[in-house]
Amino acid sequence: MKLWHIASLDKAEALKIQNENKLPPIIATLLQIRGIRTQEEVQDFLYNVSDIADPLEIRDMEKAAERVRRAIEEGERICVYGDYDADGVTSTALLYSYLEAVGADVSYYIPSREGEGYGMNIAAVDALHEQGVQLIVTVDNGIAANAEIAHANALGIDTVVTDHHTPVGDLPEAVAVVDLHRSDCPSRFKNLSGVGVAFKLVMALEGEYCDVDTLLDNYADLLSLGTIGDIVELRGENRVFVRRGLENIRNADRPGVSALVEASGLNDKPLTAGRISFTLVPRINAVGRLGSSGKSVGLLLCEDAEEARAIAREMSDNNNERREIETGIVDRIDEEIRQNPSLVRDRVVVIDGEGWHQGVIGIVASRVKDAFGKPAIILTRDGENAKGSGRSVEGFPLIDAISACSDLLTHFGGHPMAAGLSLKAENIELFRKRINEYAAGFRSMPYDRLDIDCKLNPAYITPDNVASLSGLQPYGAGNPTPVFGFYGMKIQNIIPLSNNKHLRLVMSRNNTPLTVMQFFTSTEEFPFIKGDVVDVAATLELTEYNGNRSVTVIAKEIKASDDESEHILNANRAFEEWMCGRPLSKSVLTRLLPRREDFAVLYRFLRANGGYALPPETLPHKLGGKINYGRIRVIIEAMRELGLVSVSEGMNRFELTLCEVHGKVSLDEAPIIKGLKEAIQ
């Protein structure tokens, strides 16, 4: 369960935005909620398709352009040094293809994720020197390559850095360091991805007569892929890149992009930033995760349609292989959690395994984080050493937590929401202890949140109203697909679809019907019945068939209206803190300690239902609110200790099975009950 959070709304300001810009009410409301309020901001957000700031406002951009121009004019060998993810791959393809088009002697280099890791390395610089490279231009990396650039300087190779990561310490001694996050960079828009910075370099190379519109026609497809892939905010210039890119990708004259769209099964589907994020980008990233990102660059540069199709099919195969590897690791972790539930009771979940594929552990960390609503770090051991990747929840700066354990680490880096690290395998247990000590002292450990833009009356759901939302697209980071809350909805019917793989839910409030789709849920997995009153967090999708438009309401989460997510999450945290041996106040302990009648209510319910195989947080609703969730967790643990039930709780499924019991069992003999009573006295 996530903490449901409804955004604050200033209705007067939303009305002002609506009137000043002649907008539909729902658009004005969402703009106000998202902090887009002045007329200038609104116009830029909704209508800008080509206005990009002067690249020369970025520090060192003029130096960078001058050095690259000289290399082109004098026939020096240039190498574009990229990275293995979607942003790095598209940055490389964009700058390489431009330099090749203007007659430069240019090559590109993508380091191996497994063998070399992120960024420049000494061995690669040596290899480029042997190839006669005289100028290295980094894209999506280089800001931290001080030693590597110094080595290049010693070999007589100049370096131009273009990057978008935050500098730490001294800047490298490069000919030019183009990074919007330099403290002395006056550029206004700071949230470009690596490919956005590379595009700005191309603009600078074009000079004062640069035709931005033509450049966007040529490169917006690559800009869109990299910008979406790097999950930067879709505000300002990034919106221009993605908006134009979606048009270019649909009508791509780049054979590699067309082949990728075809291999992803998107030829006949509307192209959105979300679809690109979940289909095209993973195929590009999968190649890098499995060790050969050069293949992705080759696809984007390929000019032969048949060759492009062959590479795209191979990349799809790589993506399927990546999924299989990921699923295998997740299954292993799920089994470990079922055997040892304490693994996920800490505030920061740290799980390690031997020989797990380093290229996918970041995705696995994201899945563990989603399953338990907590920061998660997955470590793969390789003999004496271990490498890890972590994902966080909003409000808990993971990089700060990892940095607090830096004395145990051989390497680390990242940002508040994601980080990577390396350490000796023998230090894993101590690292787990230390990072959770940091979390225990954190001012207010946040919950994973489900953000809801606003509540909606179901009577508002008409094709015309939903169609007006299209003005907010493209959706993505910083401008997510709107999520609406429908509260107090009574379930009238539950209809299985596609052999019970999905559900159509018919609901109503005040005699206004609402049909909601609950995907990837069977009737057995759905925790509610006809007559239940629920709250629904959902997105809205407009569909058209045979000329008729209709609205599809797609549930993200459904909870009982009488359940407060924050109360349940607080109760669960108190239970977990107790199970981890951490001190709790007497008032919290009292709320955890069940009464004898609480045991009777829950046990009778379990007997009547033959156990329980639905999410445990749905039990307060099932029991009519008679027992708080903390006491429910304590009762289940006490019954497990006494052999009354067996409990299997993994990443996505909870199963409670009644055991055959002979003779009387004293509930007061359960260790958890004894411990709570002693702590209260």
C-alpha cells in the first residue's frame, strides 16, 4: 500500500489561469497544481514547439564549439565518447551523425558496462591514442573524469566535456567543460539530459545562422529517445524535444528508429512518451545491460532498412533475455523473503546474492522498492567484492544515506532517488546495519506515495472533457500522467475479462455510474465484493472505435473507503520496528497489543474463509474496522509462533494457511505477546 496524497489546489488561482488563457477548467486546474501559473509559463508549456535558448549562454560552450570547429577544419581525428544507456547512446549517435555530415574525421566509443563501467577510463584513452585520435568530445559523461582527462592531456589529446551530471570537487582540466550544473554557468534551463547538451553543442557549431527548426526536424527523434530515457523533467526545452520527437519517430526517415518502432509492436499504436519509455528505451538499455551498447548506436546510425530490422530484432531478443535474467533474480529474492521476512522489515531493504547480473540489479531494486514501499538496495557478490544499485522513495535522499557509510565503500555515486555502490563482500552486513541506523535517525522516514492530482466527480467523465487533457501531453517526469481520485464509489458488478486476467468494475456514486478497468487482476485476487464502497485512484484514456469516442478509466490503486492509508502504514511500521527490536513508546505498544476478543474475531474470520490469500492490509476492511492493522499483524505473528497458522509473504503475494491444532493453545504464551506486555509494564 502507498500513502495516498492529494495535491493542494488554489481554486481562485486556477480560475485566473483559466480566464487569462481561455482554457478548459480541468487544464487550468492541473496547471495550477503543477506550478505553471504565469501567462508566459502557460504559453511555453502548452504551445512552444521550437523556441530553444541560445547555446552560448552555457559556460564554455563557445570554447567547445571553437575547438571542435578547428578539429573539423584541420582534419583532426575526433572521437565522440559516450555511455551505454539510452541517453548516452542517443547523445553519441546525434553528435557523431552531425560531425560526419559536416565532413569531420569522426569515430565513437561506448565503454562496456560490465568490463569498463561508467565514463572515461585510462585503457580506453590509450586505445584512442593508438588510433590517432586528437580530440575527444564526451557526451553524457566526463565531468568526473579528472584523472582520465589529465592522462589524455599527457598523450597530447584534447578533451571537450559535455555532460549534465552535477560536478563534485574540481572540474577536469579539459579545453572546455560544458555542464549546466557548474556553479558559474549562467544558463537558465538546467534540466537537460546528456543528449540535450549534445544538441546545444550542435546548435553552437551551426553558429549565428543556426536554423533550430531544421535541426529539430533532423534530430528530434534522437533527442526524444534520450530525454525520455534519462527521466529528466518534461518542462521547458525538454518538452519541445519530446513533442517534436514524437512526431519525428512516427514519421521517421531514420531506418534504425523505424525498425525499432516496428520491432516494439508500435506501428499501429499512438506514440506517447509513456509508450516510448516502456518499449523503445528498454530495448536500447537492454543491449548496454548485457554488454554491447555499440549495437544500439549502430542501429541509430544504420542507413539500410533490412540491416536495421535485423539489429532491432536482435535488440528485442536482448530485451527478452534481460527480462528473463531479471525475473530469475526477482524469483530468488521472493523466495528468500518468504523464508526470512526480516529481510524487508528494515527501513532500508538491503538484499545480496552471489553472481547476480550487474546490468539488471537496478531494475530489480526498483521492483523491490515498489513491492514494499521502501528504499531498496540490491547487491551482487563476486567473490570478495560486491556491487550494488539502489532506488529510493520520494523524500529519502538515498545518496546521502549511502554517503554516510562511505568508509565501508570502495566507490559510490548517484542522486537522491537512485545510486550505485561498490564494497567488500565482508562488509555487507555492517553496511546493512549502518544504513538503517542512518534511516532510523532520519527526521521523518517517508512512505512511498501515490500522488493524486485532484478528486473528480464521476459525472465529469465525458469524451470532450477527457479530450481536453491532451493539451498537457507529452507526459513524463515532472509532468506525470494525471491521476484522479474517485471517492466513495459503490461496487455494483465485477466482470472478468480475457479468461479472468483482467476485470471490468461497474461502480456508482449518487446514481452516476463509472466503469473502471483493473488490469492484471483476477476475481480471486481482487479483495473487494459487490456492495463494497471504495476509493479509486485512476488515469483516464480516450479511445476511438468505428468513429465512436469513449473514456477508459484505468485503476492504479483501489482501497476501501473506510481505510486510511496513513493509519495502516503507521501501524505496519510500528509492528516492523518492534520485530526489529527497536524501542517504541508505551502508547504505540498499547495500540499494538491485541485484546483476547481481537484474537477471537480474526481467528473466526480465518476459519470461516479457510485462511487468507489477499493483501494483509485489506484485513481491517474485511473485519469491519474492529481491529487496527498493527494488532492484526501482531495476532498473525502470535498465531504463527504458536503453530496455529503458517504464513508465506513475498514480493507480490500473501498467503495465510490454518494449521491443524490438537489441544488448547494459550495465546499469552506467544513470544510476541509476552514481549509486548513486558515492555508496557
